[in-house]
Amino acid sequence: MEEVRERRAAIAAACEKTGRDPIPFSVMFPFDDDVVDRLREFEAAGASRAYLQHLQHRDLERVEWIGREVVPAVA
């Protein structure tokens, strides 16, 4: 997560230098069952949003799991 913190700090510094408001800092990553813990770590590192990379488009059970388990846990 140190790399995430460093990237977030660099972006915030660049925004401040140009006099603009900080932009949202996003992360995208493949995920498994520990996704809630990972999302909390990214949030603590300064990420304001995350994109879950789900490439098995026919795996609708996993999509349902995200909506049922993951979203309520981090909302």
C-alpha cells in the first residue's frame, strides 16, 4: 500500500502546485474473497474509489456476490 500512498501524495501535490482541487484517486485490481479488506486498505491509503476487475463475464454468481456481500460491507 505504500506505493498507493506515494501515488496519491504525488497527485495531490501536483494538483496543489497548479492551484486546482485534488482529483479523485482511483485504483483497479483483480480481486478474490479478501476484497473487502483490500478495499479498506486502499481507502486508508487515500483511494476515493476502486474498480473491481471481473473478467469472467458469464460468472453471474460472482456479480451477485459483489452486490450482496461486498457493496454493503464497504458502503
